[in-house]
Amino acid sequence: MDTSTSPDTVPARPLSRASATTPRWRRFATGDGAVSSPFPRRTIALGTIGAVLMLAASIGAGGILVSDPVIGTGQWSWLRYGHGRNLATAVLYIGFGLVVWAWVRLGRYVLMHRVGVRPVLVAAGCWMAPLLFAPPLFTRDVFAYLAQGALLYDHDPYTNAPNVLTEIPTIVENVYSAWQSTPSPYGPVFLAFAKGIVTLTGDNPIAGVIVTRIALLPGLALLVWALTRLVRHLGGNPAITMWLAVASPMTVIHLIGGPHNELLMLGPLLLGVLLALERKHVLAIVVGTVAMLIKPTAAIALPFIVWIWTNHLPETRGKLANFLRAGTASVSVFVAVYVAGTFAALGSVNLGWLGGLEGPQLIKNWLNFPTGIGQLTHVITNLFTPVTQSPFITGARGAGWVVLAGFGIWQWWKARNGGTTAVYHLAVTLIATAMLAPPTLPWYFTWGFVIAACFAWQVRHLAIVVGVSVFLVLVYYPTGEQALHDPSMVAVFLVSGYAAWCLLRPDPLGIVRAFTGREEPAPADDVPNDVPVGPAEPVTVNSGQPTSRSTG
């Protein structure tokens, strides 16, 4: 393989120094992330207080049980009705605001090279810990996970739905109505995981939610470990990567507070990519297949891993011969692991999850671009003549699938030189899948985003990520119902934009200064000369593809 066109690792190169005349927008957030500085204790405490407020308020404003045996009729039951529930909701949003404030402030410290990886991970852990014991936040999917896992006892989860279960009625009654009668869309390994939790907790939804979160923590640990190694290959700053991928509200609130099974899938997904870059190709396919057996989306990574493998083979054979060799070996390994995994989890080789993928398409929201286009077209048409919405959404979604298929093939072909370029196009494809394949749910954006976080970023692009992350939490209510058609979405856009602005210009409206008399810490006009800014040829997540020597 010619590493000059597609390196698997961004090699160590002399570090450039920031110029006093370099605009902040042009600087790249790169470097080794290893800086010596005191812990940002106040910032960590600020986010922790916010998380504790969210925990306390969630008993009245979160994804509460239909019939709560703990406080459903006790002295605290007033939190779940009328003004009490409004108060709990307000406190929960205040807590969320404090978490976001702390996260943005921590991000500024990272950009100033005042903190490194360890403080970021400590902050993320402190913000996650209280949420381990909260009711589900901004979703109710965890009840569906438990019910679908319980189906494995006596039913095929790919032909049956939670409404056939009679052994765990309390859990089933808390499953979101759309999933009551739809088969599982998840992989057999995850269903076996969920079955194990139900075996421990039985028909106790409170214990089921808490144990699910705790059981997902090894997935978080694997994700962090893989990120620390993958970022070395992709040229990013480890501290910024952890700030984006681990301490973000997308992870803290959605993946832990939810919780969501993405947290179990992302670790093996990143590990598979890492192993491929480190030339452990068979293991990469094995781990990538396991990730797919948790959540089918991870299968998108496998064709990109084949390109990485292809480019590691001797060039004397020719690209086509190497591709056929790597592809044949990958398919063989995939089939073996898939058969073993499904048989171990289900007792049979089952492709039923393919049909189960149709169930989530019942969700129709404009976060999914084709669905949004269909809804908008229907609204405009309906101004002139009464028509039903369904044909517009079905047609737009069909066109969206065609666009996604073409875009995915194009990205895969652009990844043909392997190396870091293939990883970049994989991240782009995963993000495009989250946007174009129905349904689009906020936490789906973590699929590609955690990989993209390992590249170098420009500061203005980080600000966009801050705004998008806040937006993708607030588009759902804490109860798990979507807020996308509520007039309050105007406030959501404003708050998300303000959060992004705060990364670039601390306290731009002077709100903190007015209440506390303190100035928010701001990134200096320039990074001190003795601080590494980044490699001379950074791999950057920009408007195009990587701008390192990997240009294929």
C-alpha cells in the first residue's frame, strides 16, 4: 500500500505555532490534549448540580411509570399533576441548562489548553452518575428494550410484539404505544442482553431501567478506550474528542439518561474501525459484525473496513485482486460470526430483524429530511385542495432511500484508498443515514458523530456542534414525547443558537455577569507560543474531505 496517498495513522510531524495574527476561525483544534492544569472544579460542580436537579425533577417530569408503586399515590405524588408537574418540568430544564452551561464552559477550557483528557472524563462521569438512578429522560425506549428481551423466553421477537407478553404486565404497559404491537428491530445479541436484565429484575420497571444503565457502562468504557486510540490515527485532539463524544449532552442525556442501546453498539463499532487501521483485519470484521448484531446500523461500517483491508495487501496483486481477496475473506468471517451470534442468542439462524426494521418507520417527524419534505409538500398542497398526508411522505421517503443509496455508494467509492480517508467517509455515511433513513431520532446522530469527533475540528465548526447537540436534546420533551410541532420550537432554536454563540463569545448577552458579577472565562485571542496548536497538515472535518496527505 502507498501510505503517501492514504495513511492509516497521521504521523508525528513538527508542530506549528499559532501566529498572533491568525484568526480564531482558522485555527485547528488539534494537539495531544495532554496539558497540566488544575481541575475545573467549579465547572464540574456546576454540571453535577444540574444533573442532580434533573434527577430530582425527573420523578415528576421524566418518563414516569403509568402506575408508580413508589410515589404514585404518596405525599410526593403532587409532582406528577398540574402545577406540581409544571414545577418539576421547569426544574428539570434548569438542570439541563446548567449541564449545557458547564459543558460549553469546559469546552472553552479545552480550547484554551487549560484542561486535558482526564478532567473531561471526570466531568462526564460526575454529570452521568446522578442520571443512572433517574426515570427515563427524553425517551421511553428502555421499556421496549426490556419487553423485547423478555420475548426471547417463549416467543420469536421478530414476529411477535410486547403486547403478547403476560408475565411482565407492568413493563409492557409502560412501552410506548407505537412499539406495543411492532416486532423488535434490534440485533439478537442486544435482545439476549435485554433478556438477561429482565431475568434479574423481573416485572420491576424501576430496577430494569437502573440495571440497564449500569449494564451499558462497559459499553461506555469500551467507547472511551477506543476513542483514545482512534484519535491518534485520525489526527484530532484527545481532549476535544472526549469533550465532543463523551461529555456532550448527546451522550450524558440521551445515551445515559435515556438510556439508549447505541451506548452498547458504538464501542464495538469504533473498536472494529481501530482494529482495521491497525491491520488486525479478521478481528475488525468479527467485532464489526458483533456491533451489527447489537444494532443493524453498524453493518454500514463493514464495506469500509473491506477497503482498509484491501489497501493493506501487497500492491503486486493489483487493486481488484486485493479487493476480491479482502472481500471474500470478510464475507466468510461475517457469515461465521453472524451464524454463531444469532444461534447463541436465539437458538437458530434468524434474519427476522430485517422485517423488524419496518416498525420504527411508523415514526414521522421532520428531523428526517425526506419526511419533512413530504410534510411540507402536503401542507402547501393542502392549501389548494384537501389531500391526505400519507402519499406525500411515502413518496418523499422513497426518493430519500434512492438518494441515500446513491450517496452511500459514492462515499464508499471515495473510500477506495483505505486508511483514514475510508474512516472519514464512513462517518459521513453514518450521519447521512441518520438524516435520510426513516425514522430519524436524535440519538441516531451519535452513530457517525463519535467517529467524526476523532478528527481535527475548526472552532467555528465546534460551535455548530454545540448548537446541534442542544437542539437534538430539546426536540423531545423529558417525558419522551416529541416537541417538533410545538410552538416552543422557536425557543429551542434560540436556545441552541445561544449555546453555540457562548462557545465563541462567553456570556454574549451578559446574563451571567448580571447575576453573579463574574466574567465568564474566554479563550485568549491567541494560544500561547509554548502550547501545541496542531500538526502542520491537520486532518480536518471541514466542508470537504480530509486535508491531510490522505486525499483519496
